[in-house]
Amino acid sequence: MPDAIIQTHDLTIGYVTRKATYPVQIRLSLEVFQGEMVCLIGPNGCGKSTLLRTIAGLQPPLRGEVRIDNLPLGKQSISDKARLLSLVLTDRVEVSNLTVFNLVAMGRNPYTDWLGKLTDHDKQLVNTALSQVHLEGYADHFINELSDGERQRAMIAKALVQDTPVILLDEPTAHLDINNRVEVMMLLHELARQTNKAIVLSTHELDLALQTADKLWLMTPKHGIAVGTPEDLILTNRFQKVFANNSYRFDPSTGNFMVKHAETPRVVSLKTIGTGYRAYWTERALVRNGYKISPDATDFVTVDETTDSWLFSKDGKEYVCSSLQELLAKMELN
């Protein structure tokens, strides 16, 4: 098996003030291999940004070391670091007179002369990166003409042309709507495989991390980092423990976070005719409205997947409904 492209050895991270040293996580031994996308997740305040900054060389470790491509990062010059890893930060790019091509071309700075002159090879790399992030035809557009999602893809293209074995991203979907969040996470997943780079990103997009990451670094405030595939961390209950909360729960059978609604004395049985997804959404609607689902209840709702209708039965009376809104109204009246 090839060596990991990112390695941390006995790494302790944190910060130092004039009065004391404050470790945030201690003795971390982590690995990332080429072609992997790793998502760093965990509750606020557990040290995600501190770890990412330490791996990026923006702050020194309190103990231990970070190695990139088997080279100790702390001993590398600034120019050498720029050839080992590229970094995409959360901050929104605000420039008015810079074209997409020129922004992406800035990623070639570690390789150009002191005048920053681009060779034909550099220009080709820029155009290739724009194609990889699906920004063909945008080279001459100004950055302030782009949507937030397009700007983020331009920043990813800049990291690609920097031609480093490692790309680090801090909350790359923070300012994006749902469509662009999905597109960016899927893009990063594809780029890890297409370019064989190691991509590590911190994110609060737990549902997307579960669906796109090759591995998770699951960080907790007191118990270090659990490493594994999303599925393994769910099957061993580690994911659920980290994100346990009084207001919601993680449902391992669906991969969804479910809000914990206040229960009422109302109990109903749920039956299904045929196969489909209406029963799932019916149960969600009933639970949200305070009903407890029990097979022993005398009142029951029948979901008829064959006719797209619902039947509510109570005290010998039956009510046929054509929508969940109508069903809930009938149940409230009876």
C-alpha cells in the first residue's frame, strides 16, 4: 500500500497566549491517501479549524508534526509549502476588476518568474482547471459577475492549477444555496478521483458529507478523532453519539436527522396498501403533529399507494382523504 500523502504524528494542536498554552486536541495520528476526499466534521468548538490551519502550516503544532508527501511541513520554505498544498478559505472573494482567468491563474504563482509571466503551459493548465470545475466560457467574465457557487468553483480551479498533491478547504459550502452545496461537494468528490489529489475539507453539511466523503474525521471535544468510512462510523454508533441532542436524533435506517417532536396522548396505527414512499412521509407528518405510531391503537390510518389516498378510521367511521393536509384536518376534527 502506498504511503499516505498527509500524515500527522503525535500531533497536539491548540493555541498559545502570554500566560498559558491551551491544547484543543492531543496526540492525533491521521493519514490521507491520494485520490481520497476526507470530510472533517464535529460540533462547534472541538478544534476543526485549528486542525485544518495546523495541517495547512498557518499555525505551528504544540507538539508532533505534519508531513506532506513524506516531507516535514514545518521545515519547508513558503515556496515549497505552496507546491505541497493549496488552501481554499471560507472568506467570500470580493474583487471587481479581476477576470475569472486571472484569478485562477494566480494559482500558478509558485511556478512563475518574479514578473508572474504565464507560459503557454500555465495557460493550458488554467483552461483545463476551468473545464474541470465546469466554468468553460467564463474565463473573461469578471468575478463580481459570478454567482456564489460559480465563485467557489473558480476558487477550486485556482487550487487545482497550483498543482499540489493536497487541497484543503475550510467550509467550502458555507455561503451557498442547496443546489450549489450539492454541486460543490459532488465536484470535490469527482476531482479527488480524477486528479488523484488528497482533498480534506471541514464542513457542517453532515448529510452531504455522509454521501460524498471517502472517509470522515469525526472530531469530538474530549475524545479525539474517530476515523472511518461514513457507513462504519454509523454502524458502530460513533456518529450518533457525537451528534446526540435533545432536540433531534440521527436515524441510522434512513441517514436523516429527525426533529424530536413533543408527544401527545394521541396514538394511531399506520397501515399500508401497496409499495411506495407515501407511508414514510405520512409517518413523518403524523409524528410532526404529535401522534405516536403504535400497532395496538384502535384509530388507524391506511395509506393506499395504489390510489394515492388515505383512509382514517375512528370509532367505526371512515374518512377518505386525497391529501395529507386533508387527512390531518379530519383527524383534528375527530
